[in-house]
Amino acid sequence: MTKNTLFPDVARVILVDDHPLFRRGVAELLNDSGCFQVLADFDSAAALLEVLPDLEADLALLDLQMPGEDGLSLLKRLKQMRPDWRVVMLSASDDHHHLVQAMESGADGYLLKETDAQEILRRLEAVLAGKIALDDEALLRLTQGLRQRQTSPSSALEAHPLHNEMTQRENQTLQLIARGKSNKLIARELGISDGTVKVYVKSLLRKLNLHSRLELAAWVHAHPEFQSTGLSEEATCADSGQV
């Protein structure tokens, strides 16, 4: 384990990966951004779990495939033991089975190791703001994976004749879900209560014959005619010239 305590006022990160050079590169990227501090890095799940009770962090980055306990198993443990942590998989695997498993196990994002450095920073900032981090390639794999899991040719992930069934508010909620926003953020943006957002989400799941927010997001990206444009983007570390 390597510890770092240089930046006390930025997002605290834990990094778990069995490749030391990769850990060093990610740590340098995050620390140099001015927005993140890698508090500690570990070469295995066992090494992290040994000291987990003594750690306080905001974000954990996990490799998927490691010797011993793998990243998926560690993800499930962290979601139980540290429910306040955001957890993102940072993996070399673009297999859609791995991606779907990670997201269904509670991952707050899935980024490929080959992702551009600035894009990684943007996505991680989005996670800390309550969104889901998926780069374009991961989103494509996720959509493919969910399509393959459908059991009926008339599945909702295929063309769906919604016509006038979806209200304007439901459509707005659907767009924001597709951008990875939480119920709380959706409520704030639309000027409605969290409870009302939950009602819209439940209605959308029923109308589209889906079972999770993850599937709703994939459905939108599989149907361009339901996607809106022109959303404003928030300033990020990657845009500030600090990278």
C-alpha cells in the first residue's frame, strides 16, 4: 500500500490494481488534476480489506481482473461495507458480460483503461456529482449486452411504439436517467420532488417493460429518436488546463 496526504481539500480516492505502473500513472493523473487525491493504492482486494476500517474516502477505483479476489467481488463488498463510497471499475476488459455484471452489482461507473486521460477526469467528476460514469465504448457494450439478454423478439429494447403514451415529464426524466443523473439531481433540475421522480421512473419501467434504471438508460441510447440535445456541460478539471 502507498499513502499520499498532499491535498486535504479534494476528493479522496482509493485505487486497487495489481499493476504497479498503472497505479502510479493513475495516481499522478488524479493528483496533478487538483481535483482528486489518491489517499492510498493497493495491489489486491485482500490488501485493501485488511485496512478498510481505517480508511475514509469518497471514491474507489477498482481493476476488474486481479489475482485472488476479483474486482467484481470486491465491488459487492464495498457497496455493503462502505455504502457512502462511489465505486468505479477501471478495466482493460470491454466484454459486455463484465460490464453488465458490474453495473448490476452497484458500480457507479465502468471506464476502459485505454480511455483518454481528460475523459477519465470528466467521468470521475460526474460520478462525484451523483451521475454514472460510462465512456462511449462502455455504453455501446452495455446496450449490446442488455439487448442480448432480452428473451422476446418484441422486447422493449427493440422498436417500441410509444406514440402518445409517454408524458413530457416522463420523457424529460428518461433523458436525465440516460445521462446518469440520480433521482435527487433529476428532481432539482425539473423543479419537482424526489417522490414525483420515483413515480415517473416506475411509470417508464412499466410502459417500456423494463426492470431497472440501467435498462432505461440503455434503451434511450438504443433509440436516437428519443434523445434530446443541447444540454449544458459543467466545467471540469479536464477543461481547466490543469491536466
